[in-house]
Amino acid sequence: MFPTASRKAAEPTVRVAAPEAAATPRTGARPSRRMTRSRILLAVLVLAGAGAVALWRVRVARSDAAFRYETAPVDRGRLVAQVTATGTLSALVTVQVGSQVSGTIASLQVDFNSPVKKGQVIARIDPALFQAAVEQARANVAAAEGNLARSQAQAVDAERQARREKELGDRKLVAQADVETAEANADAADAFVKANDGALAQARAALSQAEVNLAYTRIVSPTDGVVISRNVDVGQTVAASLQAPTLFVIAQDLAKMQVDTNVAESDVGRLESGMAATFTVDAYPGRLFRGTVRQVRNAPQTVQNVVTYDAVVDVNNLDLALKPGMTANVTFVYAQKDDVLRVPNAALRFRAPAGMPRPQAAKGAPAGPGAREAGEGGAAHPRPERPADGGRVVWVLRNGYPEPVGIRTGISDGTSTELVEGKLAPGDLLVTDAIGPVSRAGGSSGGPTRGAPRFF
């Protein structure tokens, strides 16, 4: 019995224990491992997200404080203050030769660039009609002279008859009426003589006019010079009824010329007579011509509401390289200095944007009477000391931060300006532009001062 009972008791134990022993570890270990891995993965993701957020915040914080600057150095050198203008070359004396009478051009004695002398015949108008007019005037003079001689003879005869009648009247041999008639006839004869004398003078004047018109058919040069323009050809008819037509243009002396420049009203106050000037022309791009300002004319020239004034520059042209009508680019030097400190003009135009950081030495210092607020979210900048007689403010980049410096300036050449007073030295970097960072909201806490692109 005992063996049987033991065998029966052992069999269930073996049968039950084997499945339970195999099932229990499997069903208990698998869930715990899965949960552990999920928790580890979740923790890694959370830490990675937190690190990314922290890194993003650090980068944003750094970008909020980052400014990029464009700079230009202070240097030492020569400054030349000047005014530029354009003008046109012309001869000092230019004569337009025309015709006083109408007619057909019979001949031409000169052409373009021909040298001429004063009194030289340069063209002729057909003189046939004017010669006929002269002959007719001479005939009228001869007729007037004959009429005058006849009237003078008649006047002598009338005077003699008047004396005779008066003698007879004194002796009572003729009537008093006959005496008075003879005296009246004598007076009329004298008046007729005077009338014929006037007619002779008129005839002589007409002859003189005809001779002058005949002389005008010979067109002569009024001065020594060079023909720079010819406007007629042989056979062309010129009409001088309303105004004298221009046949030739003669330049008196091309060895001396002038430049008529158009100077803007904002610059004309810097010019004066006797000032030196230089210019170039397109025909000789590598050559510099020199001249002297003769006068600055007061007559304004207004074109499209732009007012300019004519500054006349005298130029020597001994080699005849310059020609009338050339366009000259003129430069007037009104001031120049050697070995001066030069400040870039871009630094003078710079204005500090809002939020630009203050100098490093001033970090942590409270804003007192000597400081001003920089703008939205910006730190306080020290207020620059301006010169007593007025001046400008520039920003010097020192230790990576811009610092304002008050200065006083002198002459300028358009690119650089003379430094007269101010705590600057050669090599100092002046801020010409400040490019601000991007804020968290996507904007910029300080932008470019002259339209430069932002750096992200």
C-alpha cells in the first residue's frame, strides 16, 4: 500500500511541477524586461528633448546678444576738397559772319578750318543787280545836278529882272504891281534852287547806298582767326530781309580757349576768381588740362528746377589739341591739406540701432547721468563728449564693443573727412554698419542701419 500511495503522490507532483516550473519564469520575466526597455527609451527621449530645448535656448540667447559690425579704419594722409562740374569748350572770341544783302552766292574763297585775316574776302554774292542799281543812282545824280544848274540860272535871271523893275518903279515908269511880281519871281527862283539842291543830295545819298550794297556783295572776315563753320554753298540764295543769315563762324584765336561750366548752386559759394581748375576731355582720357577761373557769372540757369551758375575757366591751347564744343569734366580744388587724420564718411553717417550692446567696460555699471538708454531691450551707452563748438559722433569698435566718441571735423573730399578734434588714432576701427540679431519672435532686436541684409 505504501508503495502505491507514494507512487501516486509522486506522479502528480512531477506532472504538475514540470509545467509550472517552465511556465512561471517565462510569464513573469518577459513583462518586466519590456517595461524596463520602454522606460529607458522614454527616459532617453525625454533627456534628448530637454537637451535640444536647452541647446536651442542657449543658441537663441546667444543670438539675442550677437551683433555683427562693418568697420573702416582711421588713417593719415592727404585730403583734397573739390567741386566737380561739366562744361563746354569754346573760343574766347567767336564771330558769326553774315550777309547784309540778299542774293545768290557766286563764289566761296574759304572752307572749314581755313585760316583768315581781317579784311580778307571769304565769299561773294552775285553783284549784277547791285551794279545796275549803282549805275541808276549815278544817272539820278547827274539829272539832279542838271536841274540844280538850270534852277540856279533861272534864279539869277529872276533876280536881275527884279532889280530892273525896282529901278523903273522908283522912277514911276512901271506900276508897283509889276515891281512886286518881279520880286516874287526872284524869291521863287531862289527856293527852286534850294529844292533842286536837296534833290541832288538825295540822289547822291541813293548812289552812296547803292555803292555800299554793291560792296556788301563782297563778304570779308572781320577778324583774324580760323573758320570753324561754313553754312552756305555756291549757288545758294541768301535772304537778308528780316535778319542777317549766318554764313560763317570764325574763332578769333584757338590758342586761348574757355570752358563754360554748370556749377550747382550748393557748390558755387566755394568758387572764386583766380582759383585753379583741372579738367579732362573724352578725346584725351589720360591727359589732364589746367586752367584758371576767370569769373563766376551771376546769371542763373534753371533747367527742370535745377539752378546752376556759369563758372568761366580760361585755358591755354598752344598745341591746338582742344577743339570748340568738346565736353570737359572740370574739377575745382578749393582746399587741400597734407598728413591729416582721415575719418571715413560712412562712419559719420552711422546711427546706433536699438539694442546695440554697450562697451564691455560698462557692463554691470548702473545707468547714471552720463549714460543714455540704447532702445528696446538695449543696455545703456555712455554719452559721448561733444566739442564745445559742435561736432559729430562716431562709434569706435574696442574689445568687440562699439564705443561713442565725439569729434570735430574739417574739410572733406566726399569719401573721407579731416579729423580736427577727437580721441581717435590711426588704426582705430570705426563702425559703419551694425547688423542686429534675430529675436525669438522671428524679428530683429537691432537691424542694419543702411539696408544691409541680416545674418541668421
